[in-house]
Amino acid sequence: MCSKNLKALVARATGSIKVTERKRFMKAVCEIRQSIKRGERYEIQQKYGTFGILHGKQAACGIAYKNFQDCTMPDDIAVAIDPKKTIDKYQVCKSSFPKCPIGCGRFLHFTDRPYAGLITEAPQWATVGSLQGKLGVPEPQFMFKAHAYCNQMGLREMAELYSAATG
């Protein structure tokens, strides 16, 4: 799509999706929800969202650091941006998309450092991988400010789309 200079896709629906076998569908939904709740990463994702996979990505050489110059962040940066430190310190409340089985969303209020006064939702992994990692920024609060700015500009999914497109 990039070679065609395609900037966006737009879809418009005229009706709702009809489920032919409603009981069977709802049974499958319940089974999937229970499977998610039994997963080994459920608790960490519930508490920190996909942001909580930082240490696993770091250990597996799965971070495109400085635009793919390396596959891990320097350990001091990974420690500095540890989600546990940031979320535990600045979390104001939890939030979630309706019917999400994990409910990993949260709002943060920064009271110190360079972005004191910033109130924003916590980003998911795409922001860390696409902005913090690829740009190589060591400031722990940078990704939150960048995420908030993208939201304000109507570019909320841009980091996620960029991350998906570039690996």
C-alpha cells in the first residue's frame, strides 16, 4: 500500500452484522473470554496493558531500537521506562473498552518531571515500540506525552498502524 501512496482506507456500513447461530456464537465468545482469563499473562496485561510486555520483548530481542539499529534497548533505558514504575506511580483510575475481557486501560496524571500536569491514558505497546524504541528516547515520560499529542491531533491509531506496517 505504501508504494501506491495510499494514506488511509475508509469503510462505511449500511447495516448490522447478523449472527446466524447466536447460541453457538455466544458459547464461543464465552470460551474465548475464559481462555484469555486463564492465560499466563492475564494478570500482568490487566495491570499494565500490552505495555507490560517490555521485558519479554527486551529478552527476546524484539524491540526495533533506534529505527532497527539494534533489536534491544540499552538496559538502562529499559529499566528507566519500566511500566511498573510509571503506572504504579501515576495511575489515577482504570478504564476499559466495553466487554473487553482484560480491562487494561488506565489514566495517568504526571505530577513531576518534564511533563508535570499531563493527564492522559496509558499507551499500549505500539507507542513504546514505535515512538520510544525506534526514536531511542531515554526519557520515561516521553511516550506518554507523544501518545497524548497523537490523541489530540486525531492520530491515536497512527502509532499502532506504523508499528504494524514496520514490524
